[in-house]
Amino acid sequence: MTPTGLRKRSMPASWRRHKGVPRFYMHVRYRDRLFVDKEGDELAHEHTVREHALATARDLVAHARLGSIRSWFDCAFEVTDQAARGVLVMPFSDTINESEATRGRGTDQGLINEPNKL
């Protein structure tokens, strides 16, 4: 079960805990509420946490509709490791900023400097 109440894919118990593979917990902060991730996700390296958080946030924004969360863009992931140490705080709005940064927009694309030239 994810922090938002959505079910994760079921896996055989033997696949869940690999020795030496770090587990990260993707808690969701929505305004003054914290939805705790009790299962966590196994990621090969700590430096992949942000990429995983971005992909997960994009998926939630695109596909998940919950009555308890009106706007995913008011949310942030508060990621902790197995020792409950904070690893990353990432606002869901970073999914927008990340998309714009990877598009390679020029400095003048999308800007209208003279209002009469529409």
C-alpha cells in the first residue's frame, strides 16, 4: 500500500527484501497532513531517489484521484532511509520545472514582448 492508499504491485515475499539494497520511504506531505509510506521502495543507490520521486510524482499527478488530496501540486515527497534519516524533500511542482528544463526551450520561445503583435 502506498502512502496515498493506492496498492503497490504485489510481489512474492522472497523478492521484497534484498540484502544490501537500500529501502527508501516516500512519505507524502499534503499541507498539514503526512501520509506515511510503510512499505518503502528498494532503490539500488541513494542518488536515484530524486529520479524515482519525480517519476512517481508524475504518475500520481497524471493518474491518481483522491478525495483527501485536492491538488497534487500542494504535495511534497519527504523521503527517508531505513534509519528514518531525511534524504530528500521534493515538491510535486518540481515535476513541472523538470519538464520545462528538459525541453530545451530557447530564451524567446513562448514569450510575447509586444502585446500588439499577437
